[in-house]
Amino acid sequence: MTRCRHGSLEYVGEQKTDDGSNSYRRCKDCGMLLVLTPSGKLIGVPGARPEQSATASKGTPF
Ligand SMILES: [Zn+2]
């Protein structure tokens, strides 16, 4: 795995937790999904597939 500073993050969504809400970001550099916790901690999510994320529409053209 390459070291990535995750400099350019793309907002994906939020999920409410007991402490507040987790903010989900995706790194544009390496495609990794990251979770920003209410305490400000950035956690990488292993196993997340950047190319098949929930934000991508499944072939529904306008
Ligand atoms: Zn990255």
C-alpha cells in the first residue's frame, strides 16, 4: 500500500452516532473511504471499494 496523505477529500455522506455524526469522505488520490469521527479522528475504511460506492448511480441515465 502506498502512503497517502489523503489531501483531497470528497464528501460522501454522514451517519449519526451517539456522539454526534460520522462524516464519510473519499480520497481523490487513492480512492480510500475515510470516516471523520465527531472527535476529529480520521479513520480509513479497509475493504471499501471506491469504484463501486453507494454514491455512484447504478446505470440510470437522464
Ligand atoms: Zn488517500
